[in-house]
Amino acid sequence: MKNHMPSVSDTTPLASESQAAAAQGLLHGVVLAAGGADSLDLLWTWGDASVEPARKPMQTQSVFDIASLTKVVATATACGLCLDRGLLDPEAPVSSYFPRIGEFPGSSIRVCDLATHYSGYNYHSYHEYPAEEILLRAVESPPDNPPREKFVYSCRNYLILGALVEQLSGTDLGTFCAREVFEPLGMSHTAFGSSKLAPELLVPSEQPAGVISDAQARQAERPVGNAGLFSCAEDLSRFARMILQRGMCGAKRILGPDALAWLTRPCSPPGLPPRSFGWDMRPVSECLYRPSRASASAIGHAGWTGQSLWIDPELGRYVVVLTNRTHCPLDPDNYDTSMRLRARLADLVLTPSEG
């Protein structure tokens, strides 16, 4: 039997799931995109981009604060570019780039330990410090635990990785990502911060439209590695297709084979939950937002404000789910439930069905 995607017009299950989620207070609207290595098969919207201060319908080009998707779409990808250019060794100790880190216990932290959240850094927020001190504090504060013992998700890892990209590239993270990734891919609605984006397309979070949700990224007043990127479903689809096309965008190479290997294969310590350089590869039993129909090779990430991106090299498919879960929520504690919802929405369109 020939495999095929559900018909683009067959969106009734998506609408039903979204309506039920809205009734639970999990979202007011959603944009979903899905496709293959060379196609955007579905670009679908439901509901409202905002309900306060005025109701505004969701659009296919609605631009979201994608929160921690920044870590993979921008920072991990930028690290991959530095790797391709011989500037970065993922297995090198971080202290070889930032000697101050070598002065602390646990100085054997490797670059890939930062990327997989096995560094030994617990979650710390530096938003109470002046903007010019945030990166300095992230780099110069001691780790909490020995590296490679347990997984602890920490934005600090990506503040350091973003600073590392800037040191290696000689330019700020936003400029580097725009020049080397977003512009070559035609991601015209993607940027750190919202000042250059169309205000009528911006979707609010718990903050007003265009204001960065993450307190550290907002306080930094400049691009940082953990959060602060704005994007839309179509742009993220372009990014996903580049990964599925093994780093290519048409005739132009964005990422080389070495970078792709690190980004798409597990590099976490043996016996511990699998993560690639930046991306989540944990099974459904350990990852609430993972589609149950994704293959073991699928890589994904979530954003606090209500987003998921999954890229499945084995299936040759991707799915982008963008919601406004933190905008005027009926239930502020909806994080886990929202993650499961996005997994269900992704399952409806990610995997080919027989027909």
C-alpha cells in the first residue's frame, strides 16, 4: 500500500482537538505546519492570536515568541556552524574557551555537556542582575553538581553557549544567526527581539505582543542563547526542511555533515536519557510533548510559551505546533497538559498513514 499524508483539507480532527483544548484553557489559538524534506503539506490555523486587549484572529504568518526553541533553532545551530568551520570542538572542555570555568570544581564540563543539559548546572535565573552582568554571571558562577551525572534542564547552559558562539565568531549571536541561517533560508519573519518584525503579526504571551517572555532574555536587552527568538510556522518549516535535506537549502549548504551528526544523534552520557547536541530524543515515556508516532531518530524541542518543533529524519517528516498557551490562560498551571496536547496535535499530521 502507498503511504500518504492525511488530506490537507482533512483538518476536522485538528479543529476538534483545538476546540477542546481552548475549552480547557490551554490555548486561544494555534498555527500548525507539517511537511517533508521538500514540501510544506499543511499550514493551518485555528482560533485567536489574542483575546486582550482586543480579539485578533490567528494568521498563517502569525509571529510567536518561541522561547526555548531559541536554543535549537539559533544557538545549537550556530554552534554547528562553528564546528563546521573548525572553531569549536563539542568534546573540548568549556574551560578551554572560558578559562574561568576551569577554576571551579567540575571543570571537566564539556561543550556537549552544556548542549545536552548534563553540565552539572542547576536552573538559575540572572534576570535580577544588570543587563551587562548576565552573561558574566552565567560564565563565572560555579557549577552545582559534577558533570555527566544527571539531566537538569538549565537555561544557563545556553547563555554560556551563546556567549561562546559570539567569542568564536567575533560577532553578536543575533547578527551571526541572521547572516548564516535565517537569511539564507528565507526566514524573513524570524529575529531576536521583535523590533524589526511586523507588529500586526505578533502574538502576545503573558507579556504584551512583541515583549520577550523570558525574564533573562528580556533583561539582557540583546540576543542571548537561551530565549528571545521570534518566528512563525512557515519559517520554522524552512528550517526543518534544511535539516531533513542534510543541511542543504537548494544548492546552498547551511550545515555540514559533522554538525548534522552532532545535532541529530544522541551525545548524552551512556545510560542516561538521550539528547543530541541541543535536541530532545527521549522516548514518549520520558517526554510529554513527543508524538507517539515519531521514530526513535526524531529530534524535538519545546518552548515555554506554547510551541513544539519535531523533525524526524527516519520518516522524512516535520511538524511545527505553535500555540499561545501563556496568553490570558484560564489555568496558569497548564504546562504539562499543554505539552501532551501538542503531542496529540503533532500525531495527527506527522506520520504517514497507509491508504
